[in-house]
Amino acid sequence: MSFRTMLPKIGFIVAILSGLATFGGFVRDLNKPSPNLNVEIDENAFNIPTQYFEKTVKFYNSINYDKIHDLIDEIVITGTPLEKDRLTQKVIGLMSSQFSPPFEKSIFEYKKQYFIDITNTGGVVAKDVYVDYPEKVLLSTKDDNDNYSNEDSLVSSLKIPSIRQGGKYLIWVWTKNDKFDVNDIKIGTTDQVANISLGQTYYGKTGQIISAIQDNIVLFFGLLALLVVLFVYSLSIVLSQLIDSK
């Protein structure tokens, strides 16, 4: 039996072994513990009673240097002009504190609120989790050790160092844009794009593709192994024909 006639048979054997190796590697990786991020996002209408808005405007208009200085002048009779000026400035500072960043235009500047629940259902710690937003937002967070964090500055991304197995990381998000698109929120790690759901809806094309693969992972790698077998076997036949032609 010539080498040319044996080549397809050898190729078939190699193809089978390659397919088994591919599928075996998948089974090994499948049994290896890994993090798995599942995310739920709830949207809330962020409406504040009109009465509160009216009282806030009234309070803001009362922060007037002349009015406050006159009141202090009536009470502190023995104080010097410089002492009264300093006291007036301190009172104004205290009254204005609620209008400091990120509430320069009061809380009514924020149009929408979202609640994000990130859960690691995997067998190992999820490290370096990113949460990217389509625009700058105000955040309040609670990590998997029940520690709260509140930042005064607006951010467009959040880096979470780690989420332990079975742990949750909670995020409250406030946006100034009433057209904020939750579909553009991206969450994951360097190894995984998180499943993001609102009810049963997956957001983003990448999330849909990854979710479909994860839901049918055995079928996906089975087909991949079959493709490897067909490719190697076809290659052996081509090589056989090239040898024969020479």
C-alpha cells in the first residue's frame, strides 16, 4: 500500500484525534471553576414632589448676604464689622452646602435612576470587573462585604476589584439625561461579558451572542470539534491528491 493511499486514512485518524482533543480540552475547561457574572438592571422613575421643589427654591433664594448680615447685625450688637462679615460668610456657606457638587442645580437635575445587581454565581472570585456607562453618572455602591461608597464626582466607568463566589455588588445610578440608554451599559471582565437582563431581555449584540453560546455551550464546542475533524480530514485528502498529481 502506497503512502498516497494511506494518507487519507492517516488523516482521518488524525482528524478524529484532533476532534477528541478539542472536545476533551473543552470538557476540562468546563469542569474548571470560573467566575460567572449575572446582572439585573431595574429602571426607576426619579420623580420628586413639586412641593419639595418649591420649598427648595424658596430656601435657595433666602441665601442672600444682605438679608443674613442684617439679621446678624440685629442679634450681635457688640461685634465688630469684620466679625459680623465672617459670621455672615459662615452662615451662607452652611446654607449653600446642599448646592455644592454634584448638586449645583439641586437634585432635580437628575432625571432617571437605575439599580444594578451584579452577582457572581461562579466557583471562583471575579476580578477586575468593569462597568462602563454611555455618559457620566452619579453613583452609590455597596460591595460584597456590605461596605457603602458614595462619590461626589460624576463618572463614566466603575472598576470593581473583585466579587467573591456567590457575592453581590449593588450599584445605584442617577443620570441627568432623560434619554439615557440602558442598552449601552457594558459590564464584564477581560474573560467574560456579563449577562445583562431587564426581565428576560438581553441588552447589546455582544451580550446576545455570548449569552446564546453560554446557554448552549456543549453544543457549541461539539460543533467546533466536528469542524476540526472535517478540516483535518479534508486537508489530508487534498495533500493526497497533490502527491498523486506529482
